[in-house]
Amino acid sequence: MTHAEAAERAAFLSAELHRHNRLYYVEARPVISDKEFDGLLRELQEIEAQFPDLLTPDSPTQRVGGAALEGFTQITHSVRMMSLDNTYSEEELTAFFARVQKGLGREQVECVIEPKVDGVAISVRYEDGVLKHGVTRGDGTTGDDVTNNLKTIKTLPLRLPKDGPQTFEVRGEVFMPKAGFAKLNQEREEAGESLFANPRNSTAGTLKLLDPKIVAKRPLDIVFYGLADASGLPIESQNDVRKLLEAAGLPKSNLLWHADSAEGLLKAIRELDEQRKALPYETDGAVIKVNAFTDQSELGVTSKAPRWAIAYKYQPEQAETKILAVDIQVGRTGALTPVARLEPVFVSGSTVSNATLHNFEEIERKDIRVGDRVIIEKAGEIIPAVVSVKTEKRDGSEQPIVPPTHCPVCGTGVHRDEEQVVIRCPNPKCPEVVKRRIEHFVSRAAMDISGLGESVVAQLVDLRLVGDVADLYALNELLLARLERVGTKSIDNYLKAIEASKQQDPWRLVFGLGILHVGAGGARKLLEHFGGIDALAKASVEELMQCPDIGEIVAVSIHAWFRDELNIQLLDRLRAAGLNFVQKAVEAASDKLAGTTWVITGTLSQERETIADTIRSHGGKVSGSVSGKTTYLLAGADAGSKLDKATKLGVKVVSEAEFRTMIG
Ligand code: IVH
């Protein structure tokens, strides 16, 4: 291929890929298959590899992240990024509207009301139809250039449709969808990593990452709601801004109200409060804006916020209660987490009797004591937390909470991590750590040894029948007979389940071992790559990093785990017990599902992973989230948001019975 031919072909492929991206992610009506799309993308990658000068920053190949940065460049905003004044009551909102009426000297003023998305503010500039940059608010004047991270957001076009506006700067909010946030935290928990407190923190933390390849794995999304600059374009109101977003194919909120009176505003914020729970992102309020730009400029701005807009914040539900005690939970990694036991109190639809205190630094900062009356808060996805202490209600009997110097269970001296926030019990034989590890090992997501619930595991450890996961395979009827309230039938079932687990795929074993930073997905990738545990155990850090999705931190952790003397012995005993160390290729059962992509939801007769394996064995693909690329949604009982989304996108929904008929 000559350079000229390559340039022509690359331009064609690039335009096609941009078009298909938009059809898929923005309009949810793909016209080609995943495979065809990947084929076009690969062809473009090959051309760009051969002719590097043809690689442009807006190439569709640049989504998954280029090289990691040393730090972010600062960019000065073309128009200052202000924030909003907040109101917390309907009276304050009515007063805002009265100020607007007075300022404009008339009764009727048209306003728009939208959800206030709880994420991170961003300013995005397009020039000549190409994404130029995306910048965080920073101090309002200058922010961080996070363009490379934003490019990983699939709903954000890198290039705009030719028939729409080409040069402008818009403002929006980057967020992490509730479902993606829950999944990310679950994976972090499984991998023994610290949890994000809420979707906004995880969004902010993700945008600050310097390596776009890691960002690409986090489920960020974006919505736009405002304009910074559109010189030359005929935009005269918030309504026009929405039209601009529409014409440019940029994502915006579906919910919008118009009102021209105080009553209208109140009605809108009440309706929004009802509907926001169903939104895919967290919202903490409503934003009310005067619609016409002429009115906006007449009202002007203060030093900090515009006079033509206001945020109405919904109260997260709070309640007052008493801290009865503070217990220390010992996690699988030995992390000691303080948990407040509360006088039960009803808040946000459920009774709360525990609240996380996160860590001891937080306790000190808020000066929380046992016996204190406290305000607790619960909102959306957020775990109940203690927000403040009613110090005025103290009577002197309250007891300060002292960070432990020794593990409350085994008495070993604690370790603090580098930032001194997490306190850990370093004793691998600590009975609580052992219990958590075994619970994880036998869990459905790992070795799936059914029946061995928390209370049985606790007894096994307390009776010293089991000191690590390999001891499970030395159990017999005689030993199990020592368990309390466990009959012969159950004993028989436990032994069968333990025996059956020897045949589990080795990725489940690797996941079950609880190596720091290795979740179920990572374990799968590792075994697919290395084929067996022995090869994995021998791999160098560099070799581990050759495996897709395994970065340096994870590789170092895996490498160290397999070189620890205790772990080497543990593996030897597991091998001697007859556990399966070699990854079987999924046996092809048929190609009845070839070319189809499935999403599984709801309660089904088998574990999801098992059903996923069945789908794969019949040639189908399995994905975690519903999109335009989904062929079928396999929905069991109590299917929730995925079912709604599938219905909305017109994805065919099948029951388990229909699925079984399809595969014969
Ligand atoms: S309009 C002059 N609309 O909330 C600022 N902001 O607390 C105009 N936000 O900085 C902002 N959803 O980061 C606007 N629908 C929405 C919003 C929204 C979330 C954020 C934004 C803003 C902050 C103010």
C-alpha cells in the first residue's frame, strides 16, 4: 500500500468507525456486528502502525488510552467555571424566584429544571468537529487537562457529525453510573482493595489517574447541561443549548421541566425527587436556570455564582441515634475496620443498626465516642455513615475510641500502612483472618462449596479443625461430627461439595486464594493467559504484565504471593489433595449461539458463571451490561434495571426455559 492509499483508507475507516460508535453508544441502533466493527478497527490500527504519521489524536483507535502521563497540563478556561449557590428549602427556592422576578422587573420568567448530577464538573471543547480537550474545574480559572481520560468514555464523541455544529465549548458532569459503581466496589472488595465511599469520589479518583488504560476499565460516563462558548452559533437560551447538544450527538439528561412561576418550580422539584431514584446516576438535587440568555445577562453574576441559576439540594435522609459500641471487624487482608453499633433507627426506607466509621483517622477527626448521640445519614447507594456528633448532648460518660495497638482477636501487634490510615493484623493465622479467607474461598463466586456458611466456618476454625483452606480437604465424617447442630445428612453434603470443588476451574482456585488485587475477572484472564497455576506461579513480573488487564501493581502482588514460603506450602498441599491446576479449554458444545451477545440478570436456576460458561460453550459471548450490542437478555426472577434497559433498547428478552430450548 502506498502512503497516499493508506491515508485515503485510514480517513475512510476513521469516519466509518466514528459513525458506528455514535450509532451504537449514542443512538443505541447499531447497524454492524461487533465483529465487523472490530475488523474495521483492527485494519485502522494496522495502517497506523505501518504509517505512524497517519495516527491522529482523534483516531477511533485512541479510545482505550494512550501512554500514561507524568502529570496533567493546566489549561485556562475560556470562560470562568463558576459553581452554584445552594438552597435547602422550598422557601429559599421561592425567594430565589422572587429575586429573579424583581431583577427582571416582570412576573413571568421561564425557567428550566434539570437533575443535578453528582459527579465532577468538566468543560469540553470541540474545534472543527474534533474533540480538542476536556478540562476539570480546578480553581474555576484553570483546570487539569484530562482529555486522555475522557476519551475512554464511549458516549463522548471524538469527532462530531458533519451536519451539526463544529466549534464550541460545553459544560457537563462526568459520573460513574450507580450500577457500575456498585460493581467496581464489589470487585475492589473481592480483590482486597479499599472501597470508594460514593460514586462521586470514585469519579474524581478515576479522573485523576495518570494511566488512561486503567481509566478505560472504570465505567465513567458523561452528560452535558451548559454552554461556555459558541461564538457565531445562534444560541439564545438553555433550550437552544439542548438543541446544540442534540445536533452534536452529545449526551444530555432526559429529564427536563419548564416552569414560569414559583408554584411551577416547586411542582417540578417534587416530581424530579420522585423520578431521580430511577436515574442511572446519583443526583443530589435539582438545578434551576433562567432559560433566556438575555435574561441571564441582565441578572448577571456574583463573585462566585450566577444570579440566574440555583441548586436545590435534596436532603439525604438523616436520623439521630446513639452509639452503643464500636466493634472492630477483621477483614480477609487483616484490615481492622471500626463499625458503630447503633440504637436501631429507621432511615431512607430501612432500619439501620450499624454504620461504618471507615477508619480510626475519621473517628479522631469527628471526635466520635461510645455513648455519643450522633446524626447518621443514608442516601442512594451510600453505606450508612455517621456525619456528626451532638456534642451538646454529652454528659461526660462517653468513652473515647482508642485505635488498637494489638489485634482484638489474636493479640498480635498491628501494622499501619504507609499513609497510616489502614491498620492491619499481620498474623496470617489470626482466627478472624482465617475465617474471612475461608468464607471467601468457599463462596459462590470462588470455589462454590455450598453449605459451608459463616457459622459452620466459624466452628471449623474455633474447633481448630481447619487452619487454612487446604485443611478443608482433610476433613472427614469423624471430624465434622464434632460440629454442633449439624446432622449426618449435612455432613454428607459438605463432604460431597468439598470433593466436587476439586474439579473447579483453576481460575476459581486462584481467585479463592485471595491474592491482593486479584478479582474474579483478573483470575480468569490470568488462567486463560498462562493455562495453569504452575506457569502462573513461575511467571516473572514482566511476564505477568504481558497478560491482558494485569498492570504492574497487580503483577508485583501476584509475584510476591507465589514466592511466600507459606503460600508455596499451601499450594503443594492443595495439589496433593487433587485440586485441578490446569485450565480446561471450554469444550465447544455447539455453535448454536455463534454471533450472539448475552447479558444475564435476575435469579436463575444455576449460578450466573455456570450459565455464562454454557453460553460460551455454544459459541455465544457474555457481557456484563446491556447495550446496543446485546442480542439477548436472559432474565430470571426479580430482574431489575437491566431488564428496563433491554426493553428500552428493544433487546430481545428470553426466559431460562426459552434459553434451554434454544441450546437444545
Ligand atoms: S449548571 C454556573 N446544571 O453542580 C454553573 N450544573 O454545585 C452552572 N451540576 O458546577 C452549572 N448537574 O458541576 C448545572 N444540570 C446541571 C448540573 C450541574 C450537576 C454541577 C456542576 C456545578 C455544580 C454546582
